[in-house]
Amino acid sequence: AADAAGNVTTASFTVTVVDEQAPAITGMPDDITQPTDAGKVNAVVGWTIPEAIDNVGVASFLPSKAPGSSFPLGVTTVTYTALDVAGNETIATFTVTVLDDEVPVISGLPDDIVQATDAGVSTAVVTWAAPTVTDNVAVAATDSDHAPGGSFPLGTTTVTYRAEDEAGNKTMASFTVTVVDEEKPVFSGIPVDRALTTDTGKATAIATWTAPTAVDNVGVVNLVSSHQPGAVFPVGASQVTYTATDAAGNEALATFTVTVADDEAPMITGMPADIVVAAD
């Protein structure tokens, strides 16, 4: 400022412009949910890298994890930090959630088993190598409705193995055990061979015997004979056959022989009385 006499006075102040504007982060990914990679407890996750802009310039822009990183099970927060030349900082985040969607794997399951009944009973004790269960994370529980070495009835039974992992993923696998009856009925009391002579005045003989019995591990369905006790047999050898059949169609045969011999001499009838006559 100057007056009329030429005196001059000067006074001043300063204007300081500072950058208080934080960087802006754009294109930030939405939260990501992804299953574990096959057979693993983690997942490789990718995304499009966001951008950072600033009015005076971005000094650094760094993530806590880069795209293509491996993430563990659960929730992980990914943080991007942008810093401008004035030291203003902006932080943006999103989450990566890795879930276990992989079911346990049951390996070594037996093929279907077909086995005959154990001797004398209608069941069979069946054994097999128990399968194994694996999981990408951890197996929580396994069970089966039948164990190796168990007794199985006639027919087909389904054996089921179940497994569950710690995430609640479940799986099951099964095979069948078929027990068949291959055991034939067993006879007892089979008569010994019989030797008879013809009945008086006849060419035949009546033979009698105590009929045999038959037992079976699952039950005899039918017992038949070619001849019954008290039957008439001709001269010569005749075979008597008993046939026993069980419910599975297994058949057993038992035989004995009836031999009829003719020990009766011929009879002469109408024989004249002694004759006395005079010579011609």
C-alpha cells in the first residue's frame, strides 16, 4: 500500500493447498463363494483386479492376496489398500468363502457276492474286506448295516456303507449278498436190499418196509417213491427209488432192490388113480 507522500507498506499471507482427497478404488469384486478344488482342502480363486485413481496420483496400490491365490476353507477377507502421494489412504475389501462341497469317496467296495448256505443250516456266514473312506477334508462318520462275518439268510440282501464328512456331505455305496441253497436233502432209514420168494401160487410177491425219511437245511418240499410199502413185485430184481426235492430244487435219490425168486415147484393135477386091467 502507498500513500500520497510515497510511503509504501507491504504485508503478506500464504495460501497452502493440501491434498486431503483419498484415492478412489473402482471395480472392486463382489464377495466370492467357491467350492474346494477336487481332492483338496483349499481353492485357487481368481478375479479381475480393481483400479485405483487419485486427483494427484496413486503412490501404491496393494492387495492382501492376489488373484490366483490359494484360499483355505472358510471366509477370508481380501483387502486392497490405495495410497496417494500425499499419504491419503483408501481401503476396500471383499470376502472369499471356500466351501467343502466334495462328498467322501468309498473305495474298495466288494463286488456282489453269491454264496451257498453253510452245511446243515439255511444261512451263510459271509466275509469281505471292508472298503475304505477318504475325503478331501476329513471323514466325520462311517457306518454299515452289515459287517463282514455276519450271518445272511437265503435270498438277496443289500449291504450299504455310508460316510459323512465334517461339512455334512454324505455318500453311500452298496453291494448285494445272495445266499443260495445248494445242499441236497439227506435220507435216513433207507431199507436194505430185500430178497423174497413168490407168494404161494403166484408169480409175484408183496414186499413191505418202513419208508425212509428225508431232512434238509431249508426244508423238504416233496418226497416221492417209485413203489410204496405193500406193493406187488414181479419175479426178478426191481429197484425202489425215493426222490426228495427241497425248496431250491435240489434233488436227492436213494434206492434199494427187491428181488423176487420162484422157489415153488410145479403142481401136477388130474393124476389118474392106479389102474388094474386084464391082458387083451
